Amino acid sequence: MTRAGGADTYGAGRYLRVAAPVAGRTVLDFHRATHPPCAHTPFATCPLPPLANRLPFAIAAGERHP
């Protein structure tokens, strides 16, 4: 996701492992989202997430370095 003046996350998306639902509920911890391997080296390839997997709002999570 990008915003005016900079990028907030890797453009190809981030990965989030999700446990199976318990009692019909699933907890999403966006602090555990990771960049795919292609974010770190030009020698890796990653599939792009389908548009249906994109959220229409920003998630402010994770560490921010100045």
C-alpha cells in the first residue's frame, strides 16, 4: 500500500499465516505479517496476491524505523 509522500509496505503484499478458526472465529495478528522473499532479493519470484485478497483500508502494524 502506498500513500502520498512514501510507501508504507512492499507493493507486492505481505504474508500472514493464519491458524484454523476456533469456535468459528479467527484472530489476525498483523504484527506477524512478513514480506515475501522477492522483497529482499531480485533473484526470488513471488506470486502477486489476487485483488480479492487486498484490504480497502490501511493496517498500521509492525515496527517503524526512522
